[in-house]
Amino acid sequence: MRRIILKAPAHIAPFNEPARELRVQNKPLWLWQRDLVAQFTTEEREYDNWQMARQFESEPVEMFVHRDNLFFNAALVEEFISRAKAGRRPVRLAFEKRDAAIAKHVRPLTHSFFEYEDLLLAEMWYLPNGINQSVEAIPLVIDTDVRERGYYHVPPYMATEFGDLTYQLPRKSFVLIENWVHLFTTDILFGVFANGANIEDSINVDWKFKLKVLAHALLEQKQVLASSELVKVGKNVIIDPSAIVHGPTIIGDNVTIGAGAVIDNCIIGNNVNISQGCQLMLSVISDGCFLPFRAALFMTTMMENTMVAQNTCLQLCVIGRDSFIGAGTTFTDFNILSGPLRTMGLNNRLEETDFLVLGGCVGHHCRLSSGLVIYPARTIESDVVLLASNERKFIVNNVRFEESDHHPHKTRHPYPRLYPREDGT
């Protein structure tokens, strides 16, 4: 089967980069997609748009077509392709509007869904006889098989109308990435959080899997959550005996974890250094990252080669590649004024996120000094330098490149711009 990839060139703020280049589950999105569909396809071709694809793809061959800004997991793509092949007709991926995972976490901030009656149509097709069948494709509805999971309770004295904060976690995941919040959803909610829920469900319903986990724990003389069945460790990894690592967790190669560190349900990439006393929960730490002592991350994703310094706290955040977060900087996540948070959306407009609790987002190649406090859902554009001062300790607005603190010093301390906006500014 031939795989046809349609490019989505729009840049995702504040990274100033197309979605395909951004990291999900510690892989560039394009590589994540390729790895998942490799078992079904024998070749792949990329085109800028439908017109170009139709011009060069006139052969009546079996095709799997999709946009390159889509995140999907193995369970979703396997069901889509298997059902499509069984039906032997051209189909297009669709979801019901009332599907809780799509309605709650994907549709907000998304502008590219096509509505058809009570369905939302996504840009993914199976075409058994070539690309010209796309106009004949009928909706193939996938149920994401959602479960509701909560993590903590907002005390009544803080917000009487909120109560438990819950998320809709699908077994068959799909996200159309058009905003940085979709990256948070992809990596954390539909990634490590949903994977943890899958493991929990398997232990509860599959007695063979439960016995396998218990057997590993007994043989290794470890706690159940620390057994090798739930904690996968790569090569050349050094873990201090006093560190606590609970699964489901994946640790890559050449990783060092220092004394007193606590890691719970995370993905840790290759060549990562996690120093003494760090606390990581429900987070994704990509290749080459460095966390000095007592850094704390909760439901946060860090792209490659980023450093978060000591005593820094990040909650429900997304941090781009090659960035530095100074010591003692805090990303707050709760809107104490109540109501859903808003963040930067399409055309630099504020849009509702449908999240009551949400951290901030830092782009690529940023430098943030020590002691900053970033308010919920704020964004800091790529290539920005922020220096804490009496006037600028609390970041209450989104920060654009023009507001970077390096401009007055660029003659003495040049700081290159690596990620200009889509329009070249």
C-alpha cells in the first residue's frame, strides 16, 4: 500500500515551526507517523496539496492518505485500516461529535475539522483504487473508547464550582495539532496518562498480565510498580539506589538518575541527566535534556536538548527544544478567577482552551532567567530572552520576539534568531 502525505505548512505558535517537526512522545511527529504505519505501507510520497497529489498520482493503486499534522496511536490506525480493507471501499476517518475525548480535548482550538451531520471528518483516507476515489469516500466512524480519569481535587475554599478535575482518556487516540495545547494533549493526556490508564485496566481485567507483573516483582524483589514489566530501562543507565522509579515508565540509553529523584509514569529519552531530588510525574523528557537538582515537573513535556535549572516548577507545560529555564522559575497553572483559560490561537487571537488548569508554553531556543513567575496559559515565542527585574518578574501576557530582553544588548551579545515566523518576520 502506498502512503501519501499531504503537508500542513502552517506554523504552530509559539514555536514558529510546522507540526510535523515538533516532538510527540520523544519523536518528531513525522517519524512517529512513519513508525506506526510502516507495517501497512511499502512506500511513501509527499505533496504540498491535493492538486499536486492528483497530478502525479494517477495510478489505481491502494493508498493510505493523511495530513502530516495528525497524531494517532497504533490502536486507532490499526482499526481504521483493518476495517477499511474489510469494507473494500474508499473511506474517510470520522468521529461522532459527542465523542468525549474529541469534544473535550481535541475540538477546542481546532479549525480544520469538517462537519458532516453529527460527525467530524478528519483528513485521513483509505483509497483502494487510487487518489481519485477521495471524492467518493464515505465516513468511517471510530469510537475512541474513552474513559474518565481524575488526578486531583480543587478544594472548595478555592473554587466551589470545580470539584474534581477529570480528563477524557481514549484508548484510540487522535489529535489534529494546530495549537501548543494540542501538544500537551498529545504527549500527556493521550500519551503517558492514557498509557497509565491502559496498564491499570489491563491489570484489573487480564489475570495473566497481572500474574506476569507480580512474578517479575517477586523475582526481582521490587515493588510491583518498580518491576521491569512496568519500568523499561535502556542501555548504560545509572540509577542511584535511593531514587524511586515507578511505572509505567520508559527510560532511554545513557541516562543518569541521581539520589532521591522520584519518577512516576514518564518517558525519559536518551542522554538525559536527572540530578538529585528531582520530581517528575506524568511527563515526557526528550533526548539530551538536563535537570539539575530539585527541579519539579508535573504533566509537562520537554523537547530535546533543553535544560530546566534547580528549584524550578513546571506544571502542565510544553517547553521547546534548545531552551533554558532558570533556577526558581515557576509556571503557575490554576485560574483563580475561575472559568476556562484562554491562550494564543489562530491569527494571534485569544481562544478558549476548555481547560480550568493549564500551564504555559515556551518556544524553541529561549533563555529564561531565574526567579520568573509565568501565569497560566501564557506563551513565550521562540528565540526570546527574558531577564527578571522588578518590572518584569511576573509574566502576565504572552511574550513575542519583539519584546525579548536581548534587543538592547544585541550589539555586544548577539543572539541569533533561528525560528522566524511563517511570514518571515
